[in-house]
Amino acid sequence: MELPSHPHVRLTRMGEVLQVTLDRVDQDNRISNSMLEALTDSVLLASQSSRLLVLRANGPDFCLGRDMPPPPVGSNTTAEQVLRDDAAPVLALMDAILACPVPLLCAVQGRTWGMGLVLAAVADVSVAVENSRFRLRELERGIPPCLAMAPLLDRMPVQALSHLVLTAGELDVARALSWGLVGESCTASRLDIVVQDLVDKMLGFPDPAVRAVKRYLARAPRHDMGAAAQEGAQLLAQVLAAR
């Protein structure tokens, strides 16, 4: 199967593993809508043809969030436009990740903000370099990050999530670990080794058993992430349309 091409989202097939690399270093790997679409396509591709999806990034920082500035005050942007242009690409990616039957392994370094933080948190296994820093700073730009919060509700204590959002503060790896945003940390020099060890470990398990775990994690009773994301998108649209 031919791998899709995008200038800032590099796909590499490594046997039963599909590796996706964010490669927009000159923009700190900020994610455009076309990059979101490419990421969604990569998740769908992994669902069909791989046993494991690995997400990484080139450069000193994993991702500084979306390349999507809020509409200027007085621009008369409608809620429908916000839902179409801002929310819909994120919702499509979250739906694809939820439905993906194979694990997502995410490795991050440096600043991991906004959408980058969300990607690290929604992965099934996440490893962070010790210099990683995590932040949701949307309130500083007048954006309620409810859409970003939706996938975090089951991964973090509510008090920790509200602190993260309402202070727009930056978390170090120790707090990211204790708050459930990532699973482990390592030095930069060991990241490749740790990622490969995790890949080997997961590929060493029987595939049907791994897929059963994925199904359970997606379907076990808890809050409905899809419904929460839709509600977050509606609130985002209302606030931005009222500017």
C-alpha cells in the first residue's frame, strides 16, 4: 500500500509499524489543518495495515499546538465557520484515534503544548524526554480549550486539569507523569532506545490480545469522549463567534 505524502507529516513503514513524524521544525511543528488531515489519514492507514502506530517529531520541540489563530475581534465569524474550519479537523482525528484498533505510541521532547499535549495524552503509550514541557495556553488568546480538554477528562484528575487550563502554566515531566499525561520519561540520549524497546515489547504480544485491550479501553464504561468533544466544539464556536 502506497504511503500518502505530506511535506510536514512524514510516514515511514517499518515492517508491522507505521511511524509518523511531524516535520515542520521552522514553525515549531505547529499543526495546520492539512497536517491534521494527514494525521487522520495515517491513523486510518495504520488501522488497515499495521500492528502499531508510532508518532514522533523532528526538532527540539514536539509541537507548539495548532497553526490556527483565533478570528480577529469584530470579524463577524459565525459559529458554523468555527465548527467547520477549527473544530471539524480535530474531531475527525479524535474519532480516528478512538476507532483505531492498534496501539498508538507517542514520543515527545521539548515544548509539547496545545494539540501536541493532547496527542501525547491520548496515545496508548507515551514517553517524554526529561526536558519536555507541557502547556495549554489557549485562555491567553481568548480561546476556551474545551475541545482539547475532552480527551483529557478520563486521563487526569479534574483538579489537575482545571489547574492546567485556568493557570495556563507549564508542567515539567514529573508533574506530567503524576497527572497522567505521559507514562514514562527518559534522557534525550536514550529516547530512540526506549521507543524501540517499547515497540519490540508490544509487537512481542499476540496481536489479537493487544487488539482486545484496545477495544476494551475504547468501549469500557466511562464518559463519552466523542460527545464531550462535540460539546467542547460547540462552546468554542459560540465564544469565538461572539468576539
